[in-house]
Amino acid sequence: MKPIQFGTSGWRALYHTDFTWANIDRVLQAIAEEASRSPRAAAGVAVGYDVRFMGRSFAERACEILAGNGLRAVLPPRDIPTPVLSHLIVSRKLAGGVNFTASHNPAEYNGIKYSPESGGPALPETTRRIEARIAELGEADVRGLSLADARARGLVEDVDPRHDYFAALDALVQHKVFSRLRGRRIAVDCKYAVARGYLDDYLSERGVGVLSLHATADPYFGGEHPEPAAGHVDALQAFVREHGDVVLGLACDGDADRFGIVDGDGTFVEANVVLAVLLDYLVTSRGWTGAVARSVATTHLIDAVARHHGLLVHETPVGFKYIGDLLTRGEIVFGGEESAGLTIQGHLPEKDGILACVLVAEMVSATGRSVGDLVADLFQRVGAVHDRRAGLKLTPDMTAAFASRIDAPPAEIAGRKVLKIDRTDGTKLLLDSGEWVLLRKSGTEPLVRLYAESTQPARLDPLLQACAAWLGAA
């Protein structure tokens, strides 16, 4: 039997291959035992799901197994965003939450995310404990009640978290500035997923003229990839260009923990750039002091903004759980990850694509400027930074030689001297030009993720090509 392993954000697998009822039951039993260890176990566990096939059935099975372990399940009436589940955990002081979602993965995948009482992604020591318990469990070890029995015993509570989540956003967002749009509208691409009724409704209920796209639930995501990244938001870009009164386009991924931003001219704005310009706006508008966090793979443009405002920067491994942990401990005011993840002080230790989109809408409304104009202004003040990433397939020979090559990095990359080697997560080479490259090997497939950053866009491809050559690519 293939071991069940949690990645940077839960366990994900293909339907009918590894995502089977037998495996789901084992994962849920291990999670129920983990949640039972919490001092808040009596408060119960939140259960969520996205729009993928059988999401409600999986959630009801979770309720049965939680009840079989003596835990109360808190169950929303419909599919919900991951950050909304996180808010439900935190606001009701629950023992944790289990969420059926494969996030931005294609429709043929599903998965399970587990969040402890903090409301953020589980840290590695927790997921290792869950993995070890899953490996020990057999079918006879799974304890469950029927859903009818669980309800009869008061072990399932139906809760709609939408109103409380909107109230939490109101405490963070200066939504009164939306009136400055003066008839201009915002396009929202719900991508047939959980953001519908959340991102679009939050804005429209606060006076924004909203044009919604793909605002019905579809487990196939309209045949598209449910990720709001370049190449996957073409419809939103075209829609923005077609409507002259649209000032901004917003999108979220399959579970709404990631954001996607399209400027008023239809240009897609990369997540790294959005994080930096949004940090600059928030520090200025809120008068923040303190520290910010970014992952090792995230742009150093954030560092430049932080220096400009006198803020400290924490660098973390890849995985929002590390940023969330810093937020929980009160050590940062802002956390961002290049894979379109964001949170801020006073919010959740989980990335929130809805909050990110709403804050960008606030920024555009408050300043009266496009995202592109704000980025140009930021570059003028702190310097321009550009980044690119690529995936490199490893041949068997490259895989065999990978460890030895990584252990002995070159003295220079693309004609630039290596000043420092950072092994926080993968291998990051800091160069004498101020440029950097990062190599991170996938734990699930023969693939290396390559990242490069430079002040000169023309330097990005040579940096990535030099990294590929270092690893033995032809």
C-alpha cells in the first residue's frame, strides 16, 4: 500500500487511484485522534469541502468518523473557502478543522487539509504524527457512527460561517473607500469554485459594482485549471478589456486561498509584484511597524519595500504554515508567498485569497490609480525587480547525480559570482550582482523547480539556463 504523505498543504491524490474511501477513512481516523489531543477537543472540529465531486459526501463521512471518536463536527451548509474554514476554527475556538480540497490542482484530484486549533496549516511535526498513525491503521481501526446517529447525539452542528467571516474582513478592510470608484466596476472571476457568494458578494454588498464570471459551482471548473495564474485567467483578462468601465479584475483558486489580479487594461500582475505593492500600500495607509515574512522562493522586492519603511524581514521555508506560525506568535504584520499567498496582522495564520483581492480593490479605490501605475511608482522608489520560475524534468542520470551536484554548487552562475548559499529550503545561491537563483526538488515526481530574480528581465533566462546546465541538462 502506497504511504499517505502530507505535502506543503495537506494530502492530495487522484480520484480512484489513491483518493479512495479506504484511504479517506484512515486519514480521517488519524486526524480525529490528533484533534482529540487538543485542549479544545470538547468544542469540536470544523468540516469543510470545495466544489469537487462528492465533496458533501466526504464531509458527511468526516462527521461520522469524528462522532465515532466522540468529537462534535461543525458543518457549513455548502462548499466554503479554506480561509473561511480557518476563521470558523479561530472564531469558535475549535480543536481544528478538516477540509476536503485539492486547492489549485485540476479536477481529477482531491485532498484533505488538516488545520489544528491555530486555524493555520498543520506544522510538520503534526503531519508526521498523523502520517505515522495512518500507516498503523487498518479498516477495523476506523471508528464511526452513522450520520443520523451522530445528529441524534448532538455531535453535528450546522453553522453558516459567511456572516462572521464578512465581519472579520470589515475589521481589516477600509471598505468605505469603495465609494470612490464612482460608477466604475470590478470584475470577479469565481472560477466555478468556492469564491462565488463570497468575494463577489462581499464587494457588491459594500457598494462596488461587480461583474461576476463563472459564478456557478462546477466540479470540472469549466474544463479549466482552477489556478488564478498566468495562462489560466485568459477569460478574465479578455472580459476586463471588453468592458471600459472595469477598473480591476480579481480571481481566486479552487479553495480561495490564492489570489489572481488583472489590471484595468487586462494585464495580469504576477503575485510577487502584487505582494510588494500591497505591502507598500498597507504600511503607508495603516502606519505599520514591525516585521514581515516571506518564503525563501518569494521575491526580494518585499525586502526592498521593507527596507524603505524600516521593517524587518523573516525568511521561511516554502509552505504557508511557517508564515502562519509567525503570525500566530505575533511576530509579523504581513506574510506573503510567491504562490499567491497572503495574510496580515489581526487575521488568520492561513493564506486568504479573498482578503488579498479585497485589499487590492481597496488600494485601487483609495489611490485612484491602476495597479500598473502603483507598481511603476514603487519601482521608482525602491528599484525594479523581476523574477521567473520554471520546472526542469530530471532524467534518470540527472536524478542519480542530483545530490552530489547540489552538495557542490558552482563558484559562479551565468557569469556572476556566488556570494552565499542558503539552504533554508532547497539550494538558493545569492550572487554578487544582487541576483539570486533557487533550486527545489519535488518530493513526488522527478522535477526540480527553478527560480531566478534579477533587476534586468533579460538576465532571467540565462540564470535559469545556467541552473539547468549545472544539474546536467542537455
